[in-house]
Amino acid sequence: MLKFITKFLYLTSIFAILCVFTSCAVSSASHTQEKVEEDVSYSNLSEGMDMPDIVLQTNQGSTFDLSKIDKPALVNFWATWCPPCRSEMPGLQNLYDSYKDKVDFILIDSGETEEDVNSFISEEGYTFPIAYDLDNAYSIKFNITAIPTTYIVGKDKKIKKFFLGATSEEDFKAALDSVINE
């Protein structure tokens, strides 16, 4: 009987903790959602659609504004705590080194502090531009439900390729070569 009571209390405690975290996540998400509520939501972005504008501060001290670029772009949503995101970073760095004159790269960190992101980038030696989506406004607006999520955008600002999950350097390269040659 003591074993049953102990197990019951343990499960009840876990349930209570989950309820608290779920409540906090919903509250935080709805607060952030209010900030972008006047904007259109892009919950079903797919290949061939216009890519919504993105305007975010970068780690290089500039502002990334998708509407003002005149070449294709690779837009990647990620986070430092995400193992699949981390696994594709070396390939993204290689591609950035090879294509930075032909393609604009922006890797949008989802909801972490600038300090945490900059520390990770510095430790790993990455040089591609990072943008900070500190309150997840763009992640919510774009309905990012899993990371990494990557969009390859043509010069015409249309989504040419969409990748959900970790993607190989070769697959990204093929997509970039395709949009560069359009």
C-alpha cells in the first residue's frame, strides 16, 4: 500500500508540474502573439508562395530586411539547444563561405538571449549572420512548429524550397544552385 501511495504522489507531482509549465507556455505564447496580431499570419507557407518580409537585428550590427535584398536567400529558424540544428551548422557554415557573394544567409535564433546565442556562435567559430527573434514573434508568425526550418527564397521573393528538420549540406547546395541559376 505504501508503494501505491508513493507512486500516486510521484505521478500527481509530475502532473502538477506539467500543468504549471503548460500554463506558462500558453501564457507566454499568447502574450507574444498579441505583439504580431496586427500582422498577417503565415501558417501555411509552402513552395511557390511569396516569402513574408523579415526585419530583424543581426549579430553583425546590421538589420536584415528581406524586402531590400537583391539576391536569393537562405532563411533558417534554429536554436542553440536543438541537436538537429547544431548538426546542420557546420554544413551551413561551409555553404556560407562558398555562397555568401551570391546568396544572403540569415539564421534566426528562436527565443534565446543574445548573450547565449553569441556565446555559442563564438565557441563554435561560426561567421554567418544570426538574427535574434527574442520573443519568438517571427516563429509564431511563420507558424514554426519544429526546428530547424529552412526556406530557400528566390530573387523574386518566392519560396523555392522548404526544409523541415536537419538537412544535409548537399541538399541545401542543390537548392541554392537551382535558385542562383534562375
